[in-house]
Amino acid sequence: MPAPCAGLDGKQAAAWSRKRNRRILNVAMKYAIRRRILRANPLPKGKESTAVTKTTNAVDKRSLLNPEQAAAILDWIRRRPRGGKRLHAFFATLYYYGPQPEEAVAMRVEDVTLPEPDADDQWCELLIHTATPEIGKQWTDTGEIQEQRDLKGRAEGETRTVPGHPALTRILRQHIEDEQLQPGDLLFQGESGGILAGSVIRRAWRSARKAVLPPHVFESPTGRRVYDNRNTRLTKWLNDGIPPAQVAEWAGNSVAVLLATYARCIDGQLPDLKRRLEAAGDLPEAEVPGAG
């Protein structure tokens, strides 16, 4: 059996995984002590036991997509012969709206509020209230791969509403019309009408990256994960000057988590910051004794 800080292949697990496993083991040891199964916690204590498990949740800037890359990938997916338009609507929602993929696959048509086609304001509104992560048949009560849950890290029944760009409004309006979807239907469906499978999502995304990105970019972290669409959107909101509190609300994060995750990716504001600092002025010139 692999050690608690190793993977199934015997190699050392990721830092965040080691930290989590150690925390779980400590809880188990404390329980064993309360039940008098153990007299003391056998796990090592002190700095030596935690120094190697320091982690960071900061996003790697190299994983973010630029607008040209995102447009090329989305266009390739849209032109994909098998289910391309349906998948294009899904990935466009990830890119323009920034939900977690497990939240997007759980959305229903009634969760989208679209403006009238002739309205001056063409921003739509999307309601997030459920997540459907893939956790494996052996771990669900229904025997399904996915399990419906409340939003991650949020109170039971909590929801959030996020505005959708006019470009997304056009895409979703056409998607709902083409698929002849009803209010209670899943917004993004698989070929058989059920929930859109994670394997299909990942395969389509990888194929699109490989088709449109140069080989050296494809092998890089740029857009490697489907989740990088969310990272790209949240970073863009911050770089566009949207207040962190508002971005955190749209993302379903706390401000502290948002900044810890994306602060390193905030870019393009240095010239403005320099002007503001320079406008504050410098120290007054000191008089030279005996001068004049």
C-alpha cells in the first residue's frame, strides 16, 4: 500500500494532497486517542513535518489564454462535425462567464435570462445554484458517475447570479433555438440528451488546442485544462478594473481566496499606478545651510 503522501504509483503526491492527507490523518489520530485506542498521536510534530507541504493555490500566468487563442479554439470547436455547435455553446459559457465546469453542466435553460432580441441592453443573466461533479459510480448513491450537490464552499441552497456578455447572449439564444430546448431541460446535453460527460468535454478541448496552437504552445501550460477558461475570465475581470469584491461574488469565492489565487496574474495596471504615485509628489527640497 502506498504511503499517505504518495500516489497509487508510489511516487510522491502533490504538495496540496500531502497537506490534506496529513490533516485527515491527524483528525483520525485524535479520534483514536479519545476512544483510548492510542495513547498519543504517532505522527511527527514540529516544523519538519509541515515544511515540505507548503502549498500555493496561485494560478500560473502561463496557463491563461489570450483573446486570439481563445477565439481560435472556440471557432475550431464550433466547426467540429460531431456536436460542434453544442460544445461551442458550452465552452463559450466557460470563457465569457467563468463558472466551474461542474456548475456549467448542471445549468438548465430556465437558469438563463435572455433579453428580447431588439432590446438595447443585450447582456444576459445566468443563475448558478447547483454543481454536478464527476466522482465515480462507486461513490454515489444512485450509481451515476456524477452527483448533484450545492455550490462548493457555500451554504445549502445558496445561489449566485452573473451577467453574461452580449456575445454569449447571441450564442445561447441560437443554441437554445437550434436544440429546441425547453425551460426545464439541461442547457448543455450529451448526444443522448443526458448530462454532458467530462470525458467528452476534455477530449474536445484537447483536440481543439492541438489543432490550432503551435506545437510548443500546445505542450505548454497555456489553456491545458478546461478550467483555464475560468481562470482566464476571472483574471480578465480583475485586469479590466472590476472591483475584487464584485469578481469574488461572481466567481463564488471570498475576496481573500480570489486575491490569493489571481493576484500574480493581474497585469496592465502598472503605468496607471506609476502616474498615481508620481502625482502624489516627492519630498520637498531641503534648504542647503549657508546657501543664498
